[in-house]
Amino acid sequence: SDVSNIQAQSEEIVERFLNALMQQDHVTISELLHPDIVYTNVSLPTFKGGKRVAGLIKLALCSARKLKVKNHQLVAKENIVLTERTDILEIGPLHVGFWVCGTFEVEDGKIILWRDYFDWLNVSKGLIRGFLGIGIKALRPKV
């Protein structure tokens, strides 16, 4: 049916996007962002526009800064995709892992809404563990 096709397509687009973030494939990232995207990390400023968000991602991720994503849940209902995941930000020897819940809305094959929710206490614990993990590699988060 049309609904199951929309769900499958939306899910596939979000998976491709998260993989492109990990691979730092900025061409695919740009292609998957809708020109009118609204991107929010809840409690932080909202960014609007595909070019602006793609530019922000390009600044945030480079050879010295990598992102790994471990999806725990990825569920689609029509064109809405919900993710529950652990993001691991690697900045040289500093590896910070933290829980994230994301909402994506897909329109015309592109992500028009991306809203991530996270807990500052969880991020703080991830930072502490990350700093300890510089010296004790066994403490580094794993995908």
C-alpha cells in the first residue's frame, strides 16, 4: 500500500542520512536535506534551511571529529521516523557517548524536520567518561 511504501522510504532515507553522517559523505547529506529543513537539538538553537544545516554539519564533522551512531530503535509511521540511539562523538582521543532520541519528518524524499532530544546529565556523564577514556581505553564507548 501507499502508506507502507511511504514508511519504508522514510525509514530508508533516515538510515542513509545517519550512515552519511558517520561516513562524512557531505554530498549525500546535502542531497537528503530538504531546502526548508528545520533542525533542532532541543534546548539549543534551531537552524533552518538545507544549505545552512549542511554547512553546520560540515563544520561539526571533519577528519579530526567523527560521529558514530548506534541505533537501538528506528520506527516509522507514514513519513515520520523516530530513532532511539547512542551517538558517539570522537574528537581525537576523546570519545563521548550519549543517548539521543530523534524525530525525522520526510517530505518529497528529503528530511524536512530533524529534532533531537538528549539529556544534559547523560551528556555530562559521557564527557567525564570520555576524558577518563583518553587514558583508559577500556572506558571509551563502543558502537
